Amino acid sequence: MKWLSLCIMLSALLLIGCGADTAMKKGDKYFALGEYFDAATQYKKGYAQTPAKERALRGQRALKMADCYRRINQTQRAMAAYNNAVRYRQADTTALFHLAQLQLKNGSYKDAEKTLLLLMDSLGTTEAKLKAEAARQAKASARNDVAPATARPLGPQILVALESARMAPQWKAEAQYSGYTVKKQELFNSRRAEYSPALAGDDSDQLYFSSTRNQANGDELSGITGMKNADIFFSQRDDKGKWSKPEPIESELNSDQDEGACTFSADFKTMFLTVCKTDPSYPRFAQVATAQRTDAAWGKATVLELSKDTLSTFAHPAPSPDGRWLYFVSDMPGGLGGYDLWRAELSGSNILSMENLGEPINTPGNEMFPTFRPNGDLYFSSDGHPGFGGLDIYYVESEEFFAKQSGKAERRVKSEEFAAAPPSADGTPVGNSSLFTLHSSLIKHPGWPLNSAGDDFGMTFEGVHNRGYFSSNRGDARGWDHIFSFEKHEVVQTVKGWVYEQDGYELPQGLVYMVGNDGTNKKISVRGDGSFVEEIKPGVDYVFLGTCKGFLNHKEELRVEPVLESEEYVLQFPLASITAPVLIDNIFYDFDKATLRPESTEALDNLIALLNENPNVTIELSSHTDNRGSDVYNERLSQRRAETVVNYLIEHGIAEDRLSPVGYGEKKPKVIRKKLTEKYDWLKADDQLTEEFINALGDEEKQEICHQLNRRTEFIVLRTTYGMFNAEGQLKEQPAAPEKEEPQEQEDELW
């Protein structure tokens, strides 16, 4: 019986050992495919079935399990597994570094410092030696003007992590200086993960984000995350500021695959997003894709081929504000280590060139989730710069950043400039705590509570203001991301303008040129409703020129005074048509006379300004009467009235040969335009207010309105080349032909 019992026990142990080996082999297969959730499940089973006396084997299996949990953001389980690997003496230097990173991410800063000191001891080095080596490498790189090595050197990463572990508690204590308010947005969040919000629409009244909630397409759970594949969801804000319940986009855009991290072109016609396809037998990598909007529906996502490389990740696309560049994340060869920020030059759907953003933005760690604030500031997340742990949000101010990227600054950031950042103007706790000791002050850190010990990423901004939404897994033990709002009180001065046809509708094809005496020079494309919003600076004088093909220009000037609270200026750009009669409203005469009444001067002064803004234009200025009275009398009266207006213009500096007064009397009844039918719904577009039409109305009040509409003063453009040619018919001042340049657009010539 004893012998039988012993045989049964040995058989059971053999079966357990075989079961553990089988689980580990399955785990290795899942890991090779990048399905880390399924791999972790198998590694956990294999670890549990490994006898306690096989300490080395248990440590090795704990290490594999820890690596999977780390990749799927299950921080607590990953730390426990790494600690087991340490306990069984199987943790190598990479494992110790990952454990320290997880401890930072958990907010366990003292534990992280202990682990990092243990790591340095195992490497046989000290903090002083690592700093000296980092300084030597920086000086060599600056002296030789060569890019750093593409390997991921552990020394600089250890120093960054050590600074974070020691200083994060102090940075957090200085939170009152950051000025940010952060709130979790329960309406957008579910019991699963939500991430990468993106505001859209002219008034930032649409919010798109990715979610793995139950409403996402498909029934299977991802072997990578253990959740459903993400779909893109949408919420609309009403006139009262209330957001609707999020719903998935109902189109071919969402599929059974992963769709996430979407952003939009400036005209909101193109969506850039990340797609992740799966294959049961081959590892697949994230790709950048685009989708086009037709009316209100988004089309199917199409992969944008940034490179022929099929073994690297391409993700998190973000177009630059001018649409010229597409920023994205990749781990392809040529980077500084981990995931780097790259950008590709766009020409339609073609890629002209591609480049790594380099130092100091990219590090041996991971830089991800680029996004732009409308003022041009680049925001991104990184675990390679000093911070609170996990991914922290950083930003680069537009002027400095684009000067460096466009070659305007014809030098690299040298090692001598790598110093502690001075105290920031807004009081963010940077300088006082020697943040970024190893990094250029080009990189800004918004501080706590925008950043936390967890992963913080995926910013989106509401217009020009420093408020909007972002994603974070702070406070979630499962490591799942959720959407938070943020707001920082700033004094922001803006100008909002509308470009529209005088006496008509908005002009979405309009352009506005914005020039300031501080060097500002912008060409602004208006939105679908003819409007635009731009940030302006106090103490600057601006000139705005509204233009549109087929219309005269309109100029507005603005002096911006300093204020204590945010303020918005409003400008109007009513453009006069070149091809249709333009009504000069509010012109009044004494009864039965051609004498201008005083209240007419404002409208006439506006006409003078218009003619001065368009000096190459000649006009016919016409006066019209209603059909009451004799034809001869009406014609004479209207002629005298037209001449009175022309005389006023000449007296105020307009050349006589630019003006042609004509009195039409009742010969040209008014033709109704569509805009006027909104005020008088009993009229239709293209109605002509003839005597027969008016008499047929019957209603005396309506008849009187028609008579008033017929009594009007208008102008039409005769020529747009006045004063441009000499007696021989040649341009008076012909500009030199540009060398190998495309012809300028008409709007540029007008300006």
C-alpha cells in the first residue's frame, strides 16, 4: 500500500509538471503573437503548477508573467510577479528597471528609489559615475554633431527614474502652483476602457473617443488586452452645454478590429486613426489609417502606408495645424529607443519625406500620443523624461519647436544648454525642484494634477483655451483608461470674425489675412459658417483683410489692450460682390428732394472706406425709385440723387473717374435675393418687384414694403483694373518674375 501511494504521488507530480510545461509553451506562443493577456493567463497557470522547491524555474516563469502584466498595464500583478523573480534571484537588470518603473507608476517612490539603488549596485556603478558618463556622451554628441545611438542606454534612464523617485513627492506638494482643475467624466466612461478623446466641430461641440465597452463591435475578447477590440464612439453637446450619451459611430468605420486614437484635419473632412488587425498565426502591428467624411457619415478606414516596414508599429497620428505634417509614433529603426515621435511631410495622400523628431523630445524611453493645441504647441506623453511615473504629459511651445524643426534655428540643442529649467512664468513647479536636470528647457511639464503617477495621455483642446479632455488610468487597479476633463485658468484674448456676402450668406471659401506689428502674418481659412477664431496678444496692432474670389476686399483694424480676464473681440467682414448689384443701406434723402440727410453719412463713409481698400475698382452708383409718379419725374429725381452721392464721395477723396452716377427711376425693379426671404417669407428668391407684381399682392402693408425695397441706392463694379495700366496698355510697375516659383493665388495678389 505504501508503494502504491508513493507511485500515485509521483504520477501526480509528473502530471502537474507536464501541465506546467504545456501552459508555458502555450504562453510562449501567445507572447510571440503579441497576445499578452492570454500569455499571462498561461504563464500564471504554469507558475502556480511549478513546485516551490524549484526556485530558479519559478523565478523564470514569474519573470515572463511579470513582463505580460506590465505590457497590459496591470501594475499590481506585474509588481508582485517581478518581486517573486527578485525573491528567487532570477531578476536581471532589465527586470529591476521595469520593477522600478512600475513602482513609480504606483506612486511608491521610496520603493522605486531602493530598487534603482539595487540596480546600480548590480551593475557595479554609482549615481556619480552614471552622471559623468551621461555628460561625456552629451558632449561627444554635440561636438561631433551626430545623432545618438539607437540602442536604449540604461544609464540615462536610471538617472531620470531616480530623479523622479526623489522629486515627485515635492512636485506633488507644489500642486497649487500648476493651476489645473481635473475631473473624471462619468458620462463618457464605462466599466471598460476609454481613451484618446478628440474634440471636433466649429464650436468644439463633438467629442470622439475610443472605447472597449460592450457596445463595441464583435463578440470575441482580445488576446492582447482581455477586453473587446476598441471602437470609436461619439457624443454631441447641445446649445445648453449638455453632452449626449456616447454612441458608436454608425458606419463602416468601426469593425471587428481595433480602431482608436483618432484626430482630424483642420477642415474636419479627414479622420486620422490607428487600426490594429489581428492574425491567429502571425504577429500584426498597429498602422495609421484615414477615413473620409461624406455629409455627416464617416467612410471605411484605409491604411496610410507611411513605410514599407511591416515589422514596426505606426500609431497615434496627429496632423500639424497647417496640415503640412503628420506626426505619429513608431518603433521603427532609426529612433532613439522604445517608441519615438516621428513626422511625415504630406502632399495629399502622398508621403514626401519622413524624419525622427530627435533630441531632446525623444529619449531612450517611450514618447507617444502627440497632439496639437490650436496655437501650435505640441503635446505628447513620455516615460523617458522626469515625471510622476508612467506616461506623463509634456509640451513644446510652438515658436521654439517649429524654429528648431524647420531649420530656422541652424544648430542643435547643445549639451551646455542641458540645465535645470528656470521657474516658469505661470508658476508651474519646474525650476524650484530642478526638474529636467538632464533635459533641455525646451520641454515643459504641466505638473500635478494634470499628470499623476499613472499613465496620462491623449490631450484634446476646446478652441484656443487651455481646457478640454484627456485620458488617464489613475486610480484604476485594473489599469484601464478613462476620460477626464481639465481646465487651467488663463487670460486668453481672441478675435472671432465672420466673412459673408454683403446682403447675403456666409462665404465658406473666404480667406482672412491677419498681420500684426509683432511680426504676425497668417492666412486663415474660414470655417463652414464663414467664421474664424484666432488668439491675439495684448499690446499688438492688427490688420485683418477679408477676401473671397468674386468679391471686393474688406479691411478691419484692431488694437489689443491688456486685460485681467479673457476677452473676445468680434469683427464683421461683409464682402461686396463684383458681379451683382450691392445695396448701400441706410441712405436717406429729404422728401421729394436729392438732399442727403445727416444720418446717411455713416453708410457713405463705409463706402468710401471700401473704395480706398480696393483702389483698382470703378463703380456705377445708381439710384432707384418706386413706380409711383411719372416716369420722367422719377428718372430725373433718381439721377439727381445718384449725383449727390457721387459728389459726396468726390469731396471725400475718391477720384471722379472712378464713379459713374446713373438714375434709373422705376426702370429696374428690385430682384429679391434668397437672404431677404428670411425676413419676408411671403417673397421668393428671384421675385421681381414690378408694378404688376405689387398690385397682385392686394395687401397694402406688403405693397408698401415692396415700394420701400424699390427705393434704393446701389452700386455695381465696372472694372477692377483702374490705375494699373499706362497709356501703352502695360502694367505700370511690373514685378520681377519669381524664379521657379508657382504663381501666387489670387488672394495673395489682392493682399
